[in-house]
Amino acid sequence: MKRPGALPGLLAALATTLVMLLLRVVLGVPLPFELVSDRFLPFVPVEGFVTGLGVFGGALLAKQIGFYGSFLGQLLIGVALGGLFVRLLSRGRGAGAAPLTRRAIVVTFGAAAAVWLVTVVVLWPALRSNYGGLPPERAALLSAAGLLVLLGVFAASLLGAYAALRERERS
């Protein structure tokens, strides 16, 4: 396998995307793209915002490009993180080594928890939105929990896909 982390990363990103869409449809949890947009667009000067809308062909098209582009970006980030994961995991280990160690599992979920904490701190003002009509305080908690679930799904899927593919290669 030329890029051994690409497939586990892609599978983890796809699993995360599926859960993300379920959270959006069932519970009204905003997509990460929507949270980032809500958090940072207020800092864009009006002139720059209007110019950007013109470049992208209007508000609706700009939102659609951002929406679909965020899914593509998420998959690409998953592939990149899968590659980094395998590179770090394979460092100093032989080909016959067990696919996963306790340390790898703890570090992977620890990294996911750290990313979650930073994300919640940075996006906190935007977490108060909900497309199911929840009050802001409950919406913020649900959005934070949704982000934690997404990162947990990514970590678990990455570990599981990597272990399954390694086991398949070994047999």
C-alpha cells in the first residue's frame, strides 16, 4: 500500500461526515462549517464581504460552494490525518508488530479531546445556535457535545479502520 494512512483517514472522515449529517438532521446541531462561518464572518469588513459575494456569484452560490467545499475539505483533512497517524504509529515498529497499542489508543483519543477543547473555546459564541429551536444555553451544550461525538467517531473510526486493514494485510 503506497499511502497506508489514506484509506483509514478517508473511512474515518466518511464515518464522521455521516454522523455529522445525522446530528444536523435529527437534533439540529449546526455543521462545523456553519459554526466557523457564524463565528468568523462578523469579523470580515462589509466591503470585503460584498466583494467576496461578487467573486462567488452571489450569497446563495457562495454558501453552496462553502457548504460542499467543507465536505471535500473534511475528507482531505481525514486523509492527511490518517497519513500522519500511520506515520507516527509506524515509527520504530516492525512490520509484524500489533496494529494498535494501548498508548496509540490513548494518544489518539487524547488528541481528539484536545482538539475538541480548543474548538469549543474558539467557537463558543457560535455554539448557541440550533436548527431544532433549542434555547441558546441548551443549544451550546448540545453543539459542544456534538463536536465531541464527531471527534470521537473520527478517532474510533481511524483506529478501527487502521487495525482492520493491518489485520487484513497480515493474513
